[in-house]
Amino acid sequence: MKAPFYPLMLATGLALPTVALAQNELSNFSATGRGGVINTFASDYQAIGINPANLGRTTNFKVAFTIGEVGAGIGSQSLSKTTFKHIFYDGKQSIGAAEKATLVSQLSGDNVLNLNVDTNLFGLAVTLPNGLGGIAFSSRQRIAGHLAMNRNAADIIINGQNADIIRQYYPTPNNTGMPTPTNPSAPMISTVLDGTSIQAAVTNEFNIAYGVQVLDKTGFKLSAGLGYRYIQGIGIADIRATGGNLTAYTSLAPVFDVNYGALVSSPTFNYESGSDLKPVGKGNGFDFGLSAEVGKMVRLGASVTDVGSMTWTGNVLEASDQKLQQTSSNGVSTYDVLTEISKQFDTDNKNLFTYTTAKERKADLPTKLRLGGGVRISKFFEAGLDVTMPLNKVAGNLTTTFVGVGVDYRPINWLKLSSGFTGGAGYGKSLPLGLTFVTPLWEAGISTRDVVGLFNESSPYSSVAFGLLRFKIGSSE
């Protein structure tokens, strides 16, 4: 492998705006200001990927569109803020035994690192005449990353062949460059790494969604909706060791500049060369939703999103479960931990995995169940409760159930304040805050998903979302 994968994935994620544990509300600055609470709030193109049935509700606009809304968030539940800064800003700083011990401890956890970057390059929604509902389109880019490591994995990353589990089965250090014969009594990698996940995904998606009112009774209205997305895969890495099973594969576009060496000549390898964002996978996804209006104020919503799969066909590598072997690494001597993690994807170094080529790899999309309830008193005050549950554990999905309460309040006609309280999804508890400037035609705003996480020494979380060009034509507000 020519270039360190994980740092390159991270850098690409922060440079593509650019571009999700798959939380597409990060590209929605008002939803981010509510901590991601959105199911009953979304009414136009914002309903895409959330609840398409909302497009069938009574709307106050004829056309709504946006250009270039961007959101990004990165956080950890195990790293301290000091260590977090060292890893991302002082990677070349030398460390000693005490710092290594701290790193092993703090890199051990279910949510060592979570990264989301989400952009909505263009979104459009149109309210159709004669009660025919609403239709919406969007073009989005997403990056999602998740890192979880058990103590063995953290020890191996930091100390290499001097890690306790390696020394137990390979007591003699090997710096010859030649592989050490595998110890037949060594445990399987799936056992050594149980509870470890290294996941990242980069995709482009093109969406269309439609919602229509299907029931209109006194005091009760029900809408149904359907969404479809065509997805281009730019890159994926998915390594998971859970309950004695190992999943390990990658598929990376030419932009990642990977040198596959002799594997290029394999008849089971679809080699994609170049230096651009040429997709190496494609897929189809569907969203299904129901939305109800009870009386004049209460709103309810339920949806299942990202139903479908991706098929990765370019530069596909896979690794199978195998006995623990001695790595070639001596661990880290600086805070450059991400580069050391990236070496586990390397095809020309001795590491934990032995990769083989494959023609393709099919993977489910990060399917989620979204439930919401809300109260809209007027255009000046709206509150809602969201529960979002991951229905599978693929790369890009939430790691745990998300629960949040969000509020929109307009103290004056041209300013909307958003806040709430949220927890789960691998980010812990958060206190969001958002500011939106509102006119009958135009909106602009900025928000963060967690004010406290910006300053906390424990569980640091940095996030921001903003947009300047959101418009509604024919709005009554």
C-alpha cells in the first residue's frame, strides 16, 4: 500500500466539501441545532433520507431549494480532549512509555472515534397542485467513520510486536523483514480482536422522494411516502471482529493512490487505476415512511431508511480469519496513531491480516428505523422527540440507538433558535445549539450538535453545520 489509508480517508472526508455514522441531518443546519431531531420537523427536501411521507403534509411553500449545505462532526467517548488534540494536531510529537500506556487505555473502547461529514450540494422540493403531494430531489455526499478497539487491538497498534498478546506467542522480536512462522497454538484473530471495528465509507448519492396524503379525516391526516437513491461508492473499509466472526474487506477509488503490487495481475481483481474519484461501487437504496397530523398541533412520523445494498466491484480486497501472527511493526514512537492503524490495510507489510483479491463484495446499506413525535404550536414554537435505531451493523450505520428532544423557538420574527438534549449514536449526551436567520424567502444559519463537547476534557466532540442559500418560494411565513 503506497499511502496510509485511514489518515487519507479522514483527510478526504474533511476536504471534499465536502462530505456520515450516517446522520444525513448533519448537512441540515437547523436539524443539527436540535441535535439531529428532525422526523416531524422536515417538510421539504430535508425529508429525503428522513421521512418521505412529510412531503405529503400540508405545506406553506410552492418551491424550496438549497445550494451547498455542509456539516461535519468528529468525537470520541474514550479519548481525553488532550489526547484527541495530540493525535490530530501533534502527530509528530515523540512519546515515551507513560504516554504509550495512556494511549493503550484511551484507545480501548466501543466509540474511540466517530466521524461524519455530510454535504447537500443541491436540494429541491416542489409542492404539486390539486392535492397530488410533494416531490423532492437532492445530490449528497457522505463520509462516515467509526473506530472501536478492545485492549488487545489498542496494545498491538501502540506497541506492535511488543504487545502483550504478541509476546505471549512470539516472545522473540523479529526485525529481519522476514515473516515469523505462525505459532500453531496462537488464537484466531477474531478472538484476539473481539469487539474491534475499523469502518469508513465515502459515497455520492442522488435522491428522489415523493409523499402524498392518503387519508383526510376531521382531526386526523395521514401521508405516505417513498424515497429512492442511486449511490456511487468512492471507498469503503470494513473490519469487524464480533463473537468469533471476522469481517474484513476494502474497496478504494483511484484517488486513494493505493499501490496493490503483484495483486494487480490476479484474475480475480478488477483493478481501477488513475488518480480521480472514479466510483468503485454502486447501489440502490429505498426509504419508506408514514406521517400523521393529529388535530392542529400534533405530528407523528415513522420511517425505515436506507433499505438496499451496495455492490463494490473495483479494487476489492478481503481478509479471512486466521491465527495471530507476529507483525512487522514495533509500534508508535509519536502520536501518529492513525498512520499505524492504516498499516493494517497494507498489502505489502506483515500485519494482522493477509489480503486476497475478489471480483466484488456486496454489502447492505446502513438501514435505520426512525420514530418521531412533535408539537407545533405556531411558526414561533415547535418541539419534537426522535428515536433512531440501527437495524444492522454495517459500515456507516449508527453504533447505538439515538434518542433526542429538540426545540425551535423564534423570539423575533427573523431569528430562530434551536436546541435540545440528545444521547446515543456513539456520541454520548449532547447539548446542541443553532441560530437561523429567517425571511419569507431566504434562510441562513449555523449550528453545533454539542456545545459542551467543544470544551469538555472527557468525551470531546466537535461539530458544525452551516448553510447560506436556502430558499422558499410561495412561503406564507
